[in-house]
Amino acid sequence: MQNVLLWLFYITSFYAFIPGIISRLFGFRVFRRGKNEEHAFALTFDDGPDPVYTPQLLDLLQRFDAKATFFVVGANAERHPAILRRIHEEGHLIGIHNYVHKSNWFMRPATVRKQILCTERIIHEVTGERTAYYRPPWGIVNLFDFAKSNGRRIILWSSMFGDWRAKTGADRLARRMLQKLRAGEVMLLHDCGRTLGANADAPKNMLIALERVLMEAGRRGLRSVRIDELAGGAMEMNTSVGWFKKAVVRGWLLYERAFHALFRLEPVNPQEPMLHFRRRKYQGQPVDFADGSSLVKGDEVLELHFDNERLYQIGSTAKTPMHVAIQMIRSVEKQLPDLAAKVVDDPRLEGVKAIYGVSMINRGAEKLGFIIRDLPRGLFAATSTLYLRLLLSVIHPSGQERLKHRSDLLVPKLIVMPASVLIGRFLKNDSARTGMSLKDHPLSEPAEEMGRGTASAQAVNSTTSTIA
């Protein structure tokens, strides 16, 4: 019984408590606040639409030319489509707040997904548009809200005021809101008092207090905007790395250094240590080469690894994924000739039959001379997928977006290049160094017979960004 309770504690911690803590305290994978210098703040309203208070709220917002974001409960939206349509037609943003107001901690991932999809369908049927914004009830997320966001942004808040309780009163509520009235603020309010723990007439006080806040905002030169406008400025801001992510990255890189030391990985070029390698015996399934030979279990190979610290530096300074790809192209173009020279010159590498690695994105890698093969299903493929997705999310400037939108391509595959192809394509013809001409080397194949080809940005990005 004790073991059962212990496992239950572990499961609930990873499923609910830990994701909730890191999202609320550190803002991990959620949006909570915008920039201070934009002279704008966001009013967000949960739990509606309500047939009594939401129309009054819309009238108030229209008077002050203020825009807001409404996170609607699907069941309420289904009952009051005319109000939902008015919210949309008056230029406000509509987000999802589940179909019923129930915590994600107490629902299975499949149930949460059904709640979101059902609410999204209702919004689309009424307004003709889909929404990319989601606020879980009470702001409580679970592990799968992070992993299965499907392109939606999770929106929390930077200030809330207890407006769901009638006893708070309009005066106290106004004072609390005015204390938080500043640029970048995301205010949480409620236009419906019919959920668990709320008072049905509490929105009446909210409307009184909000009118005072909007008047003061006008005097201060502040404007209320939709969350997509406020978050649009924050997307650029969030590419800078906060202390929490820095700590995660430092821990990751310490692990990488320990891995390199433990398995004695060597840099291809110590002056520019982008590619690392180690000699080992191949343990995978047979791979047939174009010359009729095969790579089989027990053959000597060079296992390639990228320096994730260098990849992170590239990803954190590049403005776009294309800039990352261009920098990787240059690095690979410099490193593969050095690796070819090592295979020819270093006696420790004599007998190496191929170089290989595992690539998450691999379309176009053939243009570099690699052969691509599926990984057999099993533990190695599963753990490789998890590791490489985490790596991509850390080092890529839009890694999370890439994981959301191109998940069908993010399947780890084996990429193999015969040593003869490496030498034939990339070894510089330096007879003074090797003591023989390139064409005389036993592993070389003439470059013109290999069809050199030029690697596109996609090919190099696909080949290099996620080699494990």
C-alpha cells in the first residue's frame, strides 16, 4: 500500500503539481505579462458569456474604445451564441476556457483535449474564426498542456483581484486594480459569477470598478488591448533567455560535457569544436551502400555528435531559423573536410567503414552524401525522440513552434555516410600531407562519380540541428 501511495504521489507531482508550479512561478511555456514600454495593458475576462453582465461589459468597453480578451466557457458560449457573435463583431479576442469550468488536474489528457476542441468548434461555428489562445480554469496546467498545445498559446495573468467575490466590493476592487494599472499588465477579471466559488452578482461590482480604471487609464495615456497585440510584442522579448532557462541550459551543457568526457569524444577541429566523434562498433541493422558493400553489426564506425553549446550559441543569437541554417551550413562545410582528413591521416581511425549519427529532421540529407534509414521501433527510438525534441526546444530560436507545426517531420532516423563518400567528396587533394594522391587512397571514390551536389539550407539544417 505504501508503494502504491508513493507512486501515486510521483505521478500526480509530474502530471499536475510540478507543471503548475513552474508555469505560475517561472512563466514556463505560458504568457503572463507584456512589455512595459508599449503603453498598453490587457483586460481579460473569464467564464462568460453571461446573458446579464457580458452585454453591459461590452457597452462599457465600447464607450472607452477599449479592446479585451474573453476566455469563454464552451457550454455558456453554446447557450448564448448571439453574445459570442457580438464579442467577435466588436473586435474583441475570444479564447478557450474549456467546455465546462473544471480543473485540468482532475481530467485525463484526452478529456481536456475534447473540452478544448468542443469549445473551439463552437467559437468557429458562431464567428467563422478559430482561436489560438487558451486559458485553463484557475490557470492550472498539467504536463500534457505543455506537450500537446497544438499551436495554441497558454495565457495566464500578472494580476488578479478577487472580483468573483461580492464581498470584495466595488471600492476595494477599484483600488486593487488601480494599484496594478501599468503598461504590460494582464488583468484577470470575470464577466460571469455562476462558477464554483463565485457569487452570481459579483460582476456588478467589477463593472463599477472597471469604469473607474478605464477613466484613469485614459488620463495616464494607457490603452486596453487584446492579448494577441500585447503578446505579439512579448514574443520578441521572450527570445531573450531568463534566469530559469539559463539554469536549465547550464545543467544541460554540464551533462553534455560529462558525456563527452565519459565517452572520450574528440573534436574534429579543436579550434572550432562544432563536430565531435568517437570510434565504436556499429550495432544497428545492416545498411546497403551504392557500391554493393554493406554496413553490418560489428563494423568500425565514427559516431558523430554536435557540440550543443555551440548550437545553443547559434540558436540564441540568430534572428530566424534560416539564420541558424546558414550558420550551420558554414560550420558543416568547414568540418567535413577536416573529418575526412582525420580518417585518412589518423592511424587510430584506420579501418573505419562509415560515419553515422541520429537526425531528427532529415529531409534533403542525401545531398550531403548521407543514407537515411528508419530506426527500429523500440526503447532507443523512443528515448532518441524525447531527447532530440528537448534539445531542439532548447537550442532552436523557434524550437517550440517547430515542434508544434512540423511534428510529422520530427522523427529520429539513422543517417550514414560511407567513409569512401566522405573522402571522395570532402578530402582536399593535398598529396604533400598524405604522401599519395587522392585518387590513390584505398577508401576514396572520385568526386565526379559521386555527384557532389550543393547542400541547401534545408539539407544542412535537417542534417545538423539534431544529431545526437
